[in-house]
Amino acid sequence: MSKRRVMFSFGEEHIPEPIIYNLGQQYNLVTNILRANISEDEGWITLELDGKEDDIEQGIAWVTSKGIRVDPVDGESEEH
């Protein structure tokens, strides 16, 4: 199992979508919100993703395909 910290940045079109919930359900990941700032027209969320490395990679690719910017956070990867 791996852990990775990432930041999602998004515009108002993504605010009503359950992106984090779907990410966890579809890719079998445990998501832990570490920090967040969301307004009416934009937002960012720092998450820790916990799961199989392949699932994390596929989940990040899915989020990116939705038009959400994904950036690594310092100390992003930690193997167990």
C-alpha cells in the first residue's frame, strides 16, 4: 500500500460534483482531506490518498481527465 499527498485545484463547475467520494469508490482509495479552501467560484483541496499504487495513479488520471489540476504536495509518497 502507498500513500500520496496531492492538491486538487478546480473551478466553479466542479464544486457541486462528488469528486472525492467518486475517487474513493471507483478506485478503492481511502481519501483524507488535510486542508481545503472552497468559495463560490473556485477551490483547492489537499488530500492524502491511501491505496495500491496503480489505483492511485489511475485515480489521479481520472481526476485530471475531469479538468481538475492535480499537483504533488511535499512529502507526497510514502511506502508501507
